[in-house]
Amino acid sequence: MNSLVVYNMVEKLKYKYMKLWWSTNKCFPALSGTFSLKEKFLKEKHMNKFLNDLFTHLKQCPKDENQQVAWRVTLWDMIKTFGHDSGFTEDEINGDFSKSLPLITHKFICNVKEFDNTISLDKMVQALRNVWIMNILQVLFNTKVEYTPSVFAYSMLYPYTDNYLDNTEISFQDKKYINERFKLRLEGKKIKCSNTHEETLFNLIEMIEDQYPRASYTKLYESLLCIHSAQCNSLTQHKVITSPYELDILGISTEKGGTSVLADAYLVNGKLSVAQADFVFAYGTLLQFCDDLQDTKDDLNNGHMTMFSETCGKWTLDNITNALLDFSFKIIDLDEGFTSDESYKMKGFLKKNLVFLIFEAISQNYNLYSKEYIKNIEKYYPFRMSYTRNLYKKIKNNYLRFKSMHGYTIDDVILIATNVD
């Protein structure tokens, strides 16, 4: 593994962005655009109306296919209007990206149900999120935003690898055995499947091989080996009681996040320049840190060590979150690899979304911060944090209690809604 070009590049990038993390500003960030309490109430009222109208419209999905066309137009107009009113204008979003996303979402959900109709919704959403990341990368590469076999295969590997490794009911020995055999398959070895789990993994790799011949895309397959290695290393974060001085928690998260999106980029573009690899690795690292902040409580309860779960309980998350905000601004402002007008537009869109993502993570973990910090940061968030916490519960309840007028399940309605030709 040490002789691999991509592996050596990953090692350099890992230490580059670990060093950048340590150089981040831990003081309260210089944010812009505060919201008064009156403005928050108005935005919350607007959000409540949108959600009520949205679920009412979803429940009215008609049986007749011709009527479904008009129903879809109304639905997407409703969503676009809400997005525009919320500050996301059409100028900020790549046209090819916004037009292709519903169709790609529809195709992916259909393919998932054909591939494995037992997969849970949360795993499907996790996989779909990676599909969208790959579509974002297509915009950055200035290529067609499309759905490919590799987009499906790599996104589906998440439920069968990362989540498998996170499963606390599976023994370390079983995980190690599966990992060793999966590595052989990633290296191109033709080995027989020993169970249905392996058969699924190997089938997904075969889809990638059909699109990208190994002989022509050696670095692509090296990148898959790198994310596999990073996932295996992340097992050391599970169910251990140790200190950050005994285990490189920062390095593990940096490598796992960076290699994940690095593989995304290779599977989107086939080949990368050094500058392009640099940016996508940094972006992947940033997304991993945001995920780790979001999952702080779950990781703490499950005994998974991250920078955030190790911090809480001993200190507040105030300073480390300031560092994350500063880190995110520095990453998105990087010019490495992607300097077209569409790339800058997409980076601006990503920056706005990342700030909202971090704000939402703060609201879900509000009791891990000082009261003063919450009071200060809440000024820059369009909703009260108490409202945001209840908002997720409301959306989940609406989903679980969904009853269509014509007998559709919520999954059926989503498929119909995204069936845009």
C-alpha cells in the first residue's frame, strides 16, 4: 500500500489539513447578518406554513398519471418559491444541477429498491446524500450533471461498509475478516463470495469496473483502497477509553473524510490533477468534521471517539465549533483546482449551506455549549434554536404519520414527485 501514488498523496494532504485545523481561529467568528426576534418569528411562521402546505400537497398526489404532471409542477413551484424566499436564488445554483437533481434522485431511489428492497430509509438517505455530493463535484469539474453506474455503486457502498463497521452488534473479528476480504476484491482479486453481504459488496465493485477499466484508471482504484483503509483505521475510535494523546483522533477523521470525497471525485471525473485532489480532500475533511459535530451525542453514547465527543463532558463545544467555522471558511475559499465561474458560484452555495449545517448541529447539541455562546450564535441564525430542535421532530412525525388520500405511502409519493422527465 505504501508504494501507491494516491496513498502517498493522501498522507501529505492529511497532515496539511491537520496542520490547517490546528491553525484555526478559536475566537468567536466574524459572522454577518443578524436576525431580530421579530424576524425569527416571521421566518418560523413561514416555515410552518410551507411544511403544512407541503405535506397537504403530498397527501393529495393523484392516481391519474396525467394529473400527476400538474401536481408535480405545483409541488416544485412551491419548493422553488420557498427556497427563493429563504435566500437561495436561481443565480446561486447551477442550472444543470437544479434541473437534473429531481430526475437523478428518482432514478437512484428506483435502483435502490430494485437492488435491495429491505434497505431502511435512513440508509437510503445517507446514500442519496453522497449521490448529491458527486453531482456537486460534476458542477465543479464543469461536466454534465448525470447519474452513472459508479455514482450508484459508490453511494450504495456506504450502507454496506461504513454503517457495517459502525454496527456495535458485530464483533471486531467479524469486521476484520470482512475488511480483509473486501480489500482483496478492491485490489482486483476475483474471490468467491462467502455470504450475501459480500455478494452485495462485490456486485457494487463490479459496476464500477464496468464503467472504469482497471488498466486505465489505476489511481481511481487506489483511491477506493485509501477510503477502505481509512474506514478500517476508524474502527479504533469505537468502544475505547483513551485520551487524544494515545490515539490520533484528528488524523483518523481527516483521513476518513478526505479519502471519501477524493474517491467521489475520481469516480466522477476518472482522473484528477494534484490541485483538484487537494480541494476535494479538504472538502471531504470538512464534511466529516461537520458530521462529527452533528453526531456528538450519538457518538458519546455509543463510545465512538471524535474530536467533539471527546471534548464534551470535559469542556464546552464553544471553541472547537469556532475552529470548525473558521476551518470551513478557509476550505471553501481555496482556489485549488476549480476556478471557473460555475465553480465559484457552487462554492458560494456550499459555503452558505455549510454555515446552516453547523448552526443546525449547534441547535441539536445546544446543552453542550455555554449559555453565553448559544445567546451570541443564535443572533446569526434565522430561527430560534428551540424551534429548530422541534422542527426536526415535526418533520419526522409528519413522515411517520403520513396518509395519502389515494393510498400511497410517503416513499411512493416521493418517487412520483421526482419522476421529472
